[in-house]
Amino acid sequence: MELPEHVAAITHSKHIGRELARKIRDRSANVGVIGLGYAGLHLALEMADKGFRVTGIDIDGSKVESINAGISYVVDVQNERLYSAVAAKNLRATQSFASVEFLDTISICVPTPVRKTKDPNLSYMMAAVQAVHNHLRPGKLIVLESTIYPGTTRETVLPIFEKSGLKAGREFFLAYSPKRLNLGNTTYMTRNIPKVIGGMTSRCTALAALFYRQFVDRIIPVSSSESAEMVRFLENTLRSVNIGLANEMVRMCLKFGANIWEVIEAAKTEPFGFMGFYLGPRLGGHCIPVDPYYLTWKAKMNGFEPRLIELAGYINSQMPAFTVSHVTDALNQRQKSLKGSRILVLGVTYKRNTNDIRELPALEVLHGLYEKGAIVYYSDPYVPSLEIDNRTLKSAEATPEVLQSMDCVLVLTDHSTFDYEMIAANSLLLLDKRNALKDFSGSNVIRL
């Protein structure tokens, strides 16, 4: 007897889901990662380490060549680990999106920056989504990990996929899972950071959770993609707001003659409530400087004014100018003008011991110093060269001779590779914005 059409559709849908689940469990699923930056490469390696055959896709040919040669371009991914995955044929990289045709699961980890106008730029993600749509077939699981404003998965991505005539939760499966990596943190990595997952349907959530459970220790399912999207924004906006508070406190501490670092460390001894957040020359990296703008843009589109979030963003955006002003004042106290002074900036990455230069606050500081007429140099073992104001700067080695030739040395990033004792001994004026020289004293050392 022929089954009614709706019953047959349900039966067929269950068969598709069961077949995908079987492939995931026995590692026969062909899995893919689109976007091989920091998060994407880590994710692909975790999959490969658990026995999946992983195809990594990226439009950057240099990344593709590097991966296939087993040479890592990510600071905390060892060459040995990458080479081992490639040699075992568990990981290969390509620039061709045609390989999507043969994949059972696809995780999208492409960049989603903001434009100069601070509104979301989803062009990379939408290009990846369109490429997947071009090769969509029954039985695929697609998980978005890129930063997107709340509602994007359901309102923007889902309709593109369903133009194929396939339905989410029946013929294909769609979910959102925010990336949660902390660059340079070797304690918490992809495997042991809890993974939040919210799907279009309960079956989408279940299959995505099953897949990620194969290589992530703990899965946190939520009821919808919107909830999963908001988790990302709550986490990073919390940091933005609290760093904004720390940055405002430092300016007040300077007025009152208090030591901001001492204040923060003493406040951290409170056994309840307080969380320590640290100041800096501005926010850097891809997450904290970008995510709040996605949230505020979407909030305003829905008639909500996120005033606290915007105020924190404004305070944080003022820090490069404040840093330049601090250098100017320190030189003035020594009867020197910033104009014509030789300034060496130590560390330009947004975070210590990494090579990530996305949303780089140091560029704004360097630009501000240039505008005031300073002669600017920098030293950073992780960044061999920088483009600033239409000129290329090359990293200088912080030798005693170089340090002694400078009017001011400015610590922006406290890399552990710097010899701070030697730096303090050979600098005429040393301005420490990161408390890297907390154990050093002298009339030449100025700490916030």
C-alpha cells in the first residue's frame, strides 16, 4: 500500500537523518571547513585528529599551499601536528568550492568584519553560503560559525538554501554555533571549550550536536539559532563594556594619582562579584572590537537603542589618542617635543605572544604619532613588517644600541620574548602601557 504523501516525506526525512548520523558515528562522513583562519584551522585539525577526512577550503592560496605542505601559519598550531594530519590523508586544503559537492558536513568559519561605517560586512560569508547552495543536496549538515547578527541564520541564510527546493530539518540540516577560541590560550582549545549549538529544527540541533560531540568534549544545545547567535554577543559585549570601564578608570586614576594596576589587583581580591578586566591602547582582534557593532546595528534596525554598549565602544575607541597624548606629556616633562622625537613601539599585535593583527589598535597609535611629527619605529618578533600611512615599516630588533638611540620606548604589547630588564636599562624614557615592567623602577620608567 502506498503511503500518504506527508507520511512518505517524514519517512524519507528520517532515513536521510539516520544515514547522516551513521556516517558521523563511523567516521565515513566527508567533512569540510570553509575558511582556514585561526578558528577554521583549529576546527579542521580537531576533526582530523578524530579520524575524519577533512577538506579545508579557503580563497587564500598561500594558506592552502601552507597546509598541504604541513607548515602552520597559526602561532599555537605546531607544524608536527599539521604535518601529521596531512600525511595521514585526514586533512587537505583547496581553493576550489567544487569540492563542496562531495561533503556531508560543512562548517563555515569565514571572516565577517565591519565596514568603516561600523555596519556588518557579510560578503565573505554570503559568498560561502552561495557556494554551498550551488552544491546543496539531500543529507548535508551546514553549521555557521562566523560572527553574524542575531537572526541571520533564519532570516538570511535559510531562504537561500531553501531556494533549492530542499527543506531544513528534512532534506538538509542547518545550525549556528559561535566560535569561542581565545588566541594564544593553550589551556582552553577547540576540544575542551563547551560548544553552543542552535539549529533550525530540533533535528538540525541534534545532528549538529552529534557531529561536534565527536571531537568536542561538551556540547550545549540551545532552543534556536537566535539563542546561539546571542550567546556570542553577550560574551564579547560583556568584555567590551568591562574593558571600557577599565579604560575610563585609568584616566581617572591618573587624575587622582592612583596606580590603576594596583587598584585592579586589589579589587580582584574581593571574593564575590568582581571580575578583573585590563586596559589597553584599544580593543584588537576580530571578536571584541567587531561583535558589539553587529549587535548595535541589528538592535537599531529593530528600534532599540543600546546606549551602554555604544558608550563602551566610544570610550575604547578613544584609547589610541589617549596613548599618543600620554607619550606627548611624558616627553614634555623632559623638555622634549613629540615632533622630531624618535619613538620605538614594542609589540604591535593586539595580544601578547600571537601574530594576529586584525583590527590592530597599534596602527592607530603609530598613525597618531606620525601625524604629530614623530619618527616612529617598531619591534615585534611576530610581525616582520607593517603597512602604515602608505609606507612599509620593518620590525627592528630591540638591541641596547637601538634602545639608546630612541627618545621614547613605548610598550604596547607585552610579549614574553622581550628582555624587559635589558630594555629598562637601555631606555632613556620607557612608557609602559601593559604593566610589563611592574618589577622595575627608575626615573626613566613611567607606568600607568
